[in-house]
Amino acid sequence: MPFETFQRLGLALAIGFLVGVERGWQDRDVAEGGRTAGIRTYALTGLLGGLAGLLSNALGGWAFAAIGAPFAAAFILSKQREQAEDGDHSVTAVVAALLVFALGAYAVIGDGHVAAATAVVATALLAFKGVLHGWLRQLTWPELRSALVLLAMSFVALPLLPNRGFGPFGSVNPYELWMLTIAMAGVSFVAYAAIRIFGTSRGAVLASAAGALVSSTVVTLYMARLNRTGPARTAYAGAALIAGAVMAVRLCAITAVIAPPLFARLAAPLGAFAAVSALAGLAMARRAKSPEANEIPASMKSPLDLGLVFKFAFLLGAVLAAGRILTALFGPSALLPVAAVAGVADADAVTLTAARLAAQGTDLSLAAYAVLIAAGVDSLSKMTIAVVVGGPRFGAWFGGGTLVAAAAAGAAMYGFR
């Protein structure tokens, strides 16, 4: 396959050229011959790695080592002399050259897509040196600790938990409960990071839109807590309203995929709720858009309050378990009571259940009312959180916007009958 071989060698050359462009740009002010490696050297390194890969296929692994070892030694010695003259102790260029050589070889004997993707990621890491170092200088120990805790929760503890139901009717699933806890911690961390990066108003809006894809209730709780740390009260309330809009869109998406006829019943009221909530939220965020509103609150603490995360996650888990028990005891006839109970914690589970029942032939009106009840109870629980946690003023802003959106949903429901 000569043509494919030339293609793969071309990819190896391109990988070296890509890294070489970034390295050459970083050292663009250095005189000709004043640096160990530039565009040509890195491009040739990629091509050399590709040829070493070809020879290893034909002659065995010793051929790769016979080429790679002298190359590595020559490059390291040359770079060491250059750095001794400049007083530089970085090994980035050495690692980059060895990586280009290895990727050139892998582009020939392995998966070219993986080699190309790795080269792009490596070049991006090299190019964003200033950004990464600036971010690291701003990173605080509480933020680093919170990130490590979140990673440990996700990749160490989660795989160890059983993914099956326990208790009455299998109502308690440890894996699902821990996933809920991770989701809550993740939303809190994303919101904290967004506000730190973009400021109060913009950060709160962006964090709410992203976090509401997981849980608008958690977003509302976090925004209510932040309301006590800074002056931009309308920005936090507006961000919570935007989370409510995302929740309505999420419910529409679930029904559209599983039961399109049910979606047709719900599109008008949920769409109206989402539109009014989003407009009200953006208006509040815009109203708070001042230099002070975009400052980072000085009293912001660690991004993860694990005590609150665990308490709220277990509360939501208990509500979901109660909904499962009611469903198991009474079947589809308990759909409306289940919607009222489970809606306190999460409208998605009710919507998913209602959509599945509608797809199996359950009355569409019953399923639609169940979804709307769950969404209404969910909104009511968030209004309660807003007042209790965020204070009367935050509760008034959020509650007022939610009630106007609910009125628009009711008008749309009866207007499109």
C-alpha cells in the first residue's frame, strides 16, 4: 500500500510542522541559528519518527530504538548547551521533540486520527502557556482542594457503589444517589468558577445556563446562597430564572424524544414558561450590569460546601424514593400524586415516567397534567428555597419572575387548546 504509506508519512511530517510552527513563533525573535529547534527541525523530527516506525515494522523494534535513542541524546545535549548559555531550566522543548518523534511513528504504525488529535492537544498546551500560568497563579488552595474532592467523588468513589435498588421496591439506588451528589457539587463548582472568571453578572448567567442542564433546583439554591455575599442581587435572581427556563426546555426535549404527541400538548405552556423566564432573567441580569455588579464578591468562600451538598442530595434522594414507592404501590393511577411528591426534587423523573406511559397508550391529558404538576411543584419548591435561603428581596425577584412565567404558561395552555 504505497499510497497509504505516503499519506501516513505526510501526517507524521504535518504533526512535526504543527508543533514546529508554535515553537518557532515562541522563539521568533531569536536570531537564525540561535536556537536548537524550529519549524524545520520539528517537521523533520516528525518525519524521522515516521520512518523509524516503518523500519520497526519491517525489521523489528530494535530499529526504532536504534534511531530514537541517538536522536533523543543529540537533542537533549544540544538543548542543554543552549539552556546553559541562556540560564533556562525548562524541559518543555525536549519533551515536545520526543513527543513529535513518538507521534510521527504512531501516525505510521497506529491510528492516524489519534496521533493527529494528540498533536493538536499538545500544540494547544504549548501555545496557551501564558494563560495556563496566569490561571495557576490565581488558583487558591480551597479551589484546588474542591476540584480534587470532586474528582475523587467522580472517579474513585462512584465506581465502587452498586448500581441497583435497595429497600422497599428498590427505591434507593446508592449509585444514583451519589451521582446526584456529584451533580450538585459539580454545579456549585462550575458556578463558583464562572463567577471568578467572568464576574458576578455574566458569570452567574453562564453558570446557571450550564448548571440547569443538570438541576435547576441546585442552581437556585446556589444562587440564593451567593445572594448574601455581594450587591448584585438582581443578577443572581435573574440567573436562577434562566435556570428555570432551561428546565422547561429540558422537559420539552425529553417528551419530544420519547412521546412526540405528549410534546405537542406541552410545547405551548412549557415554551411560554421558558421564554418569559429567560426574558425576565436576562432583564434582571442586565439591570445589575454595572462595574460593581461584575466584581467578584470578597466574601466568596470555597466552591464546595460538602455538608450542604450531602444534606440537600439526601433530601432530594428521599423525595425521589418516595415517588418510586408510590408508583410501585399504585401504578399509573398514582401518576399525579407522584408528580406532586417527586416534583419537589426533580421534574425530570416524572416527565420521563409520564412520557413512557404516554408512549405505551396512557391518556395524554393525564400525562400532560403530571408533567405540568411536577414542573409547577418544582417551581414552587425553588421559590421557597429563594425566600428561605436567599432572603425576602431575592425571593421577591425570583418569585415574581416565576409567577409571571407560570401565568404565561397557563394562558398558553388554555389559548392553544
